[in-house]
Amino acid sequence: MRTFYKFHGGVHPPEHKEESNRLPIAPAPLAKRLTVPLRQHIGNPAIPVVKVGDQVLKGQMIGAADGFISAAVHAPTSGTVSAIEPHAVPHPSGLPDLCITIEADGEERWIERAPLDYRNADPDAVRLRLRDAGVVGLGGAVFPSYVKLNPGAPAGIKTLVLNGAECEPWITSDDRLMRERAAEVVEGIKIMAHLMCPKEVLIGIEDNKPEAAAAMRAACQGTGYEVVVVPTLYPSGGEKQLIKLLTGKEVPAGQRPVNIGVTCSNTGTACTVHRAVNHGEPVISRIVTVTGNVPEPRNFEALIGTPIAEIIQLAGGARPDTTHYILGGPMMGFGLNNLNAPLAKAVNCVIAASPALFPPPPPPMPCIRCGRCAQACPCELQPQELFWFSHSQNFDKARAYNLFDCIECGACSYVCPSHIPLVSYYRFAKSEIAMRDMEKKLAEQAKERFELKQQRIEREKQEKAARFAEKAAAAAKAAAAASGVEDPEAAAKKAAIQAAVERAKAKKAEAAAALLPLPLRERAGERGENLDAPSPSPPSRTHPHPNLPLEGEGTIALSPSRGELERGFEGEGVKNNTEAS
Amino acid sequence: MSAPHVLTPDRSVSTIMLMVLGALVPAICAYYYFFGPAILISLALSSVTAIAAEAAMLRLRKYPLKFFLFDGSALLTAWLLALSIPPMAPWWLIVVGTAFAIIVAKHLYGGLGNNLFNPAMVGFAVLMISFPAFMTQWPAPLMLSQHPVGFIEALQYYFSGTLSGVKLDAVTMATPLDTLKTQLQLQHAVSDVKQMPIFGAFGGKGSEIIAAMYLLGGLFLWQKRIITWHIPVSFLATLILIAAVFYGIDGSRYASPMFHLFTGGAMLGAFFIATDYVTSPTTPRGKLIFGAGVGLLEYLIRVFGGYPDGIAFSVLIMNAAVPLIDAYTQPRVFGHNTKAE
């Protein structure tokens, strides 16, 4: 039996796994209308490659990956594209996002599915397959897998970690998946291992899922992959926590696991890798737990795009005293404010919440510095200090006390005897800091623009003066010539041409002065040159969102925000990494 | 609705405070057993004063009484103060001390969670400086008293300042720490002094049992994870260590470590006063430094200072250092300063 290494802190909220993990995964019936969001992953949203009115086949790519950090999306069934427009999506902001709506024809006609012999294929071809099959991390962070499954580190990958911890209460989708489809998961791991060439493959599963661990052990026979049962302690499924548990190594702050030769993927992701490569099936469905205040909680395999309301109905529908719905787990999940939102790749659980199951929090009391949060923090932060600084808007201090190492797991809020919504304070401080950083950057750019403008004005002044002098000289010359031999008309024409050339030159210089990239210039246009103008206040920045254009340089490297795993991939970092490799 | 959507069901500010109050009960029982019912009057007076002062301040500061009045924090301050001062005193002594603790030390500093100094110890210090005569008027253990004071008599003394038929001197006595200090000044050896009837096996007769009950209550709090081991252990270890050094140098002039542990406010201070969340450091290393500082000052004030016991002043001095201690003892954060591969 392999030993594991402890991480600091952690909490043990009531598990509530029993409710939904008894029954096998049930297939969800085909919905009449499926709405597929184009942004179901970290990075750029997919670009639609179909038009309204197009007939599509099941599995047909309807949105293509855009740029490096992106993934494709596919038609979950055959039918007709009826709309490409903003629609409610499962996102904490509650804002609509661009989706492709498909009216199902009920025939479920597949595209041609071609398996890929990954052992004899170019690894890049396998990765492209994953990109075009829309394979993303299903643990919650939905990072494009093809980017991750690239042994970019100079030292190579030593350990491939499979995350089957599923540490959030209530959720059992990975549990059931590992129990029922262990062989498929292992096939997926083989592909990942083929791409990464790790020295060891470790599969971490919490000890509250003995059946899943047993099934995975059986499926791993003869592969050399090792199933490691770790104690049930939230957030053992956090990427960095699981890596610490299994390898004893800490991912350095601000870095990614690959920097210490580790890659971590969710077991559910492994299954989709297998389907994509060995069966040619893109990610068009996922397993989702429906639990909480419903009569028949269980797991369903539903097509991406199925309205969440319909999925809740499959579990018998929410009981009348249901007050709200939580997407994801109770520790890190968010409230769903529109039941018309479709199932997306990131949605692993829908919890119907009632006051009995999720009592509203009592009013917060002042912090009494009991330090229970510090004892619970898996990042070994001092949450009470961060709270103090966030509360008093002392953001520099908050940053200095490593606010950005916070993974927002919620352990501190969970144990707080004063019931302070600590994580909300951290999110607030993080977004404030990000906004200030951006404002500072914009102010610097505005200053630069202003200086260039000053230079241009100065230059134009001089040029104008020069032109006048020239003109005067020409006139004088012409006057002199009029009395002499030269044609006065020709001299005037020459002067006019000269003036036009000067004007063109000035225009060119002006264009060169406006060096800034387009979006920033647009923004600068909104703001004018006035540095005091209030900056547009963006909504929550902890989640990438379509309506919040994180324009090129404005991308904010926030600390990872949600998802049980596959965190730590910040767009720019990855970009730099691959550019270097 | 923001995550997390679940909260620990079994811990709130008031349950924590109630558990601490509960942990004091064995010591209060022992107090009652050895020193008579006066302590109950003292506790009742301080409790009523604390609640009244708390309610008045909350109203003035426009805080909802509903959530704050019975959070238990004011009651805890009241009890700690009542247990720290002599239980035979005019009624206004404990009332003034408690009111000062709640109004000035707690609310004028921002109320629950914001006070820099331990309110109970501020109350104690005010009384110690303003009314020193009353603060040394400790009742004798019942077994040594010619005239055990009953409940009615104690009540009578509290409100009239006189005892019928007996002089106050007949029922009060210098504390063991005080006795030792005076006797040592008269050039008696520790071993001779400790033959006096007031001394028990380790500390004072009766009071050593109360100290043991504080220890018991403290272990309960530790077991329930209300407090961590850091402050009590570093406090008591420092006290033992420094007492052992002086005891080793001259056993006839300095009392043994055990004596120091079981007299005065050492146990109460180590488990209930120095561990006050609001006024002690939050980092593990900070707690160790804080506890050690209190232990060291406690010994120095006790043995070399002008007061019989030093718990209040040592705690208050260290309270002032807490922000600094916290700032300099921040623990390593996950993923920082990791060893390079």
C-alpha cells in the first residue's frame, strides 16, 4: 500500500454521497431542443461553423477551436440549427452567452466516426484530435486537454495524476463513472500516458468510494498504474492538494504542476479522451449528478445542451419547498438563476436546495480571531488576516499576505464560527486588485499616448511654421520671378505639391503614434484622455465570461477560481510555455 | 448566494463562549467548596453588570441586541474578572471593574473582535491600581477560618460593607503568594514559610485544587479544539523553566516551579486568559512567543515586582505586542519557499 502525504488543514463537511451513488447512471432522453454554448472551456470561445437552417449530424463540429487555448463544440444530436444567439448559460454571472440551438430531428444520425490508432500516430495528431473533439477537463476547470497533454517541461513529466478524489459533498458522477466504466477510464489513461510518457501513473480516490477504487484497481491490472486511496478530507481533489497527497511535492506558488514534472487530470476527462481517440466520438454528453431536494437522486448521462430543468425532472423534479439550485458542489458551486440554461461540459452536479438541506446562513458576527480558518486552510494562508485586509480594503496588504494563493475552496467559510462569507471577501479583493492593476496599466498607456500626442502637436507646429516660411519664400521668389523669366503659375503649383507632401507626412506620423492595439484604443476612445474618468466596472472576474472581454493584454491572471482540479493553467502562462517549446 | 453553501453546524461564537464558560464550572465548584458562597455573589454581580453594560453599549452603537447580547462574550469577561479578584468585596468593586472592562476595554475599542487588550484584565488592572486595599482582601480557606462566612453573611458584607459579630480580618487572609513574598522579605527560608497552614501540597490550601480544576477545564477546551496547546504550554513551560532556574540557584529564597504553577492566576491565565482569541496571536509561532512572554513576565512581576501576582499586567503587556508578533510570525504559505527539485 502506497503511503500518502498530508496537506495542511481541510474540512469534513457531511458527505451526502449516499443519496445519489446507489443507482447506476441512467441515460437521459433526448430533448427536443438542445442549446450548445460556444464557451464551455477556459480560453477563447469556439467559432460557429454552421449557419441557422443548416442540417447537422450527431457529433458534427458546430463550433471550431479559436486559437491555442480553446476547444471545439459539437452537435449533441442530429437536427437543424435554429438559432445562433445569446442564451442563458450555467455561469455564476448569470449573463447570457452565445449558443447554438439545435432542433433535434430524433433520428440521432451520427457523423462518420473514425478511431485513431494513437500508438502509431503522431502525438500532435492525437492532440489535434482531442482539440477537435472538444475534450476539456471535466473536473470543473474545463481547461482544454490537448494543451495540457503536452510534455512541455524540459525535464519531462514524472508523474501523471488522475483525480478521482471527488471531494465535494453530494457529487457522485466520478464515483459512478469509475464504478461502471473503469475500463474506459483506463483506456483513456493509456492515451494520456502515451502522450506524456510519465514514469508513474497515480490515481487518487478518496476512501469514501471503496467500490470505485476496487473497480479502478481491477481495471488497472497489468498496466502498472497505481490506485491510491486517500483519506476523505475536503479539498483533497484540489489539484495542488491531490498532487501533494500523492507525491509529497508542492506546486510552487504561481506555477503549474508541469513545473514540478506532474500533470493532473480528472478521471472523467480520461473517459472522454478514450471516446474521442478510440471511437472518434467528440464530447457531446456528460455524467451529471442530480441530487438534493429531489425524490430520486441519481446520475444521468445527458447530452450537452439539454436544458437543466429537464434533467432535474428526470430525478422526479424538485420538491415544492425547493428554494434554489446549486451547480457543482456545495463548497464551490454557484447558484443557478435560470433553469433554461443548458447542461455544459463543466456541470457535474445539480443540487436542488431547500431550507432544510441548506439552511440560510445566520447573520455574520465580527471575526473573533479564533484561527479556525487558518487551521482549515489547505493553502496554509491566514484567512483571518486576509479577511481583515480585504474588509478594510487594504489591498496591498492582502496581496502581500498571498491573497492570490487562495483557491477559494471555502474551507475557511465553512468552519468560521462567526459565519463570515470569507470567500466572498477574497473574491471582492481579488477583483478590486485586478481592476486597479488594469487601471494602472491603462493610465500608463494613456500617459504614453498623451506624450506622443504632445510630440505630434509640437512637430506639426514646427512643420506648419516651416511651410509658412517656405510659402513666403516661394511667394517672394515668385514675385521676384514675375518680374523675371520664370512662369509664376508653375511655381505656385510646385509650392502646392510640396504642401500636400508635407500633410501626408504628418498624417503618417500621426498613424504611427497610435501604436496601441485596437481594443485598447477603442477603450481609450471611450475614456478619452481624461484619467479621472471612472473606469468601466467589470463584473465578477473570477470566472472568464463572454460579456467581459478580457482583451489581449488585459487578461488578468487571477488565482484559479473554481473546479476541483485542472486548475493552475492561466492562459498567458501556457501561451508562453508553448511559444518557448 | 455564494459558495460555500454549507457551514459548520456545531460551532458559532456563542457555542464557543458557552463551552469556555462551561470549562470554568469545575473551578467555580471548587472555589465554592473551599472558600464559601461569596464567589457566587461575585459572579452574579459581574454577570448582571456585564449584560447591562453590553446592552447599553450595543444600543448606543446601534448594534442588533438580538445577536450580540447573548453571544456569551460579555459573560465570559465578567466571569474571568470575578474569578480574578477577591470575592469578599463591596458590591461596587466588581461592578466598576466589569463595567470598565465592557464599556472601555471592549466597546470603546470597537466591540467584539476588535479590542486590543483583554477586557477582564483591563478591569482587573483598573481595580488593582485604583482600589489596592480591596484587591488584597482574599477570604481564608474555610478550613482555616474561625468563622466560615455563609451566603447571607456574604451578601450582607457585599451591600453593607460590614459583617455582624466578626471583624473582616477574621475571615480574610493574605494569599500564599503574598505570604511568601512578605515572609521572604523577613529573611525566612521558603521551606520554613511553606510550613504555615495556608500552604497546601503544591500551592495554597484549597486554591491549588482550584488551579487543578482550571487545568482540567483547560484540557477540556484543548480536547474540544476550542484552544490550541501553544499558548498554555509555552506559558507554563516558561514559568516552570524560569522558576526552576531560580529555584536551582537558591532553593531557600525562591519557590519551586510546582508552587508557581499552582498558585495565583497561573492556571487560569494559561488556559483561559492568555488564550483569549481576540487579544492573542493567531499564528502558531506567534502563540508560542506570546505564551512565553506572558510566562516570563508573570514570574518577574510575581517574584521581583510590587504586586503579589502578575497575570493581568503580563497579559496586558503582551497584548500590546500581538500585532507585531503576528506580523513577524506569518507561517510559510503552500507552494512558497519549496525546495527546488
